[in-house]
Amino acid sequence: MKISFATTAARAALLVSIGAATPAFAQQAVPQAAGAHWVTSWATALQSIPQREALPPLYRAPDVAGRTVRQIVYPTLGGEVARVRISNLYGRAPLVIEAMAIAPSAGGSAVSQAESVRVTFGGKASVSLAPGAELDSDPVRIGLKQGAPYAISSYMGGEQKLVAWHRVASQVNYVSRPGDHVADPSIGAFPVRFTQYAWVTGLAVEAPGAQTIAAIGDSITDGMRSSLNENRRWPDALAKRLAREQTNLAVIDLGISGNRLLSDSPCYGEALERRFQRDALGHAGVRTAVLLIGINDINFQSMPPRAGLDCDFPHTQVNADDLIAGYRRVIAAAHARGVRLLGATITPADLPPEREAIRAKVNQWIRTSGQFDGVVDFDAALRDPANPLRLRREYDSGDHIHPSDTGYAAMANAVPLAAIAGK
């Protein structure tokens, strides 16, 4: 079996130990076809979990040691053959998965046992992944259906700790009682719920002629304040729109709530300009990316320092020229990999005048500079005609920053299809 690695650094760092041979299961791994064309159909971006005592409840991770973690994902493009990507990014010890399976979700933590497929690594059931490494599974034949829910179940090693996650999943996932419940179809085996993603960072399908659109940014791409379990983020709405148009395009959401273009955060992930190559360009089939970032750079510089866990740290002072320089670096990284990058205007946020001036100058540059390969004018799509500094009432989730489900749908409708399809 061919094992593929996400990056050269990961390849150098990876120490994979393989466990016992896989027992008989519903279906087996299939050989890696020569010249197979892989396209990432679902993905998420990880962020480190703050490691300190007395964490706020939002940052307390569930106990996963010796338990089965079941995560629900929705592929945006179907395919007969799939593979799962796992990541030990930010890990301090090996990531140990004793067994893994993927199955159609039957609602909640239940799965269709008859259609469950064992996922293997180098033909074996278990894998130990070194800190910082990423790894794709062996290809498995499952017949993924576009837009349908699938449960990826991972029986974790007895000492495993959760040190990285995607915090705002807008999706309920599950942790079992102690033991291997990878093939367990019942809801009762999974008493713990959590609303993050962990370790599983991608689901790819073999799809000749298809491409992936990578949406990357902050909480507005992450779908903050959208409806739980309903896939109402703007990239979800875009994927549904593309499916209706039969475009053969997948959409992956790499937004991280609180993320900034220029600064790291103890809670909100690495700066986007540093994570862009790994989180967006590192996925199979990405030929176009949509970049929406900057509102947190503008806002966090004015937030007061907090005692204890200060997620807004560092409170970096930025102006429009700083952000524009950062955009130029991201554009250069995309073009170096042959990926088209569309720049999205920063949406209204009811800002005070000095911060609004930065947003306005940045948006003017995005629209007129010609540096991006296209423009997605989310600002124009969401602003209130009577007060362009604010979101339209029906598009406002209530905090004057994050869109409602209706607002996220309007964002998806504002994406020019010709631009993302590269026409």
C-alpha cells in the first residue's frame, strides 16, 4: 500500500509503527491506483489547545484515552474510493489510533453497521504518528455520497490526550465509554458529546477531473453562530450551490474562529499567512482558494489585556498597509503552487471610526489592486444599504459581526462561479 505524506517536514518527522493485521470487516482497503486523482472533499484546520491549569470550560478537552471518538463529516463531492487524513499537529507525544472505521451516519452517534468500512494504514489496523506529522490512510472502497453524513470512528491509545482540535465545529461529535466501539452501531455506547473536531483533518475521494475550492479565513468562514448540526456556513451553502450546478467541484472549510492574518494566538491558531500553505495548499486537488481574513487583526489590537488566558494576545498594532503586505505574501504563496487566490472583502462589523478606516482602505485595495485572481465582495453582499457600516438586519446573527444562516447563504450566492471555476 502506498502511504502519502502531507509535507516534506512531516515525511522527515514521521515514525509510523504498524500494529496487528486488520481483521475481516465489511470491506477491505483497495490498492492505490497508479495516477489516481485525489480531491479533498471535506477538511478542517487544527489549532492547539491552551495547556494551563484552570482553563475556562470552552477549552477543556474530553478524556479520549482508551475510548472511541466518533466524528461526523459531510463530503462535498462523492466518490467510490476514499482515504482519511489524520494529523498529530501540535502533538507532544505520538498519536496512537488502535482501530478506525468509516460508516454512513444513522443519526446522532449511531451508524449503519452493515456499511461500515475498516480504515487501515499500510494494511494494518493501528498506527502511531509522531508529533507534528500527517498521514493519509490506505484507500478504501465505500461509495461516498455527496452531502451525506459519515461517521469516522477512532479507537484511541490508552494514554492518548487531546492537545489539538478544531474548536468551533458547529457539529456534535461523540466519545464512547472505555473500549473499542469502532464497529458499535448503538447510541448508548457514546455518552459524551463535544463540539470540536480532532485528529481527522481531511477526507479525500478519487475523482478524475474534479477540483477542490479551499475557503480559508476566520470565524465568518468557520460559520460561527450558524445553526448547530445543520451545515449552514457559507462554504456549505457554496458546496450545495455548486452541486446544483453540477460543477464537479468540492469545497473545504479551513476557517478558524478568532484567527488573524498576521499574529498567532494562544487559542485561535497560527497566523493565517503561516498556516496557509499547510492548511489550504496541502490538500489534494486544491486549484482555487478564497481568502477572507483581517477583522480580528483590526479588532484585537484594541482589546484590553486579560488576566489568565488571554486569547487575543498578542494585541498587535496593525494598519491597512500591514494587512496588505500580508495579503501579498499569501498571494505569492498561492501562485508559487499554481493555485488561484480570490480575495474576499472584509464584512461590516459596526466598528469605531479608526478601525472602520482600516477596513475601508483594505477593501478598496482588494477590489482595485488587481493582485488577487478575482474578488468576492462579501462586504457589498451583506451591508445594510441604509447604513453600509453595519450588516443588514436579516443577515445579522445578533452580534453585528457574524452573519445569520440567511447571511451565510447570501455570502455563498455572492461568490462568482466563473471565478472559482477558473473560467
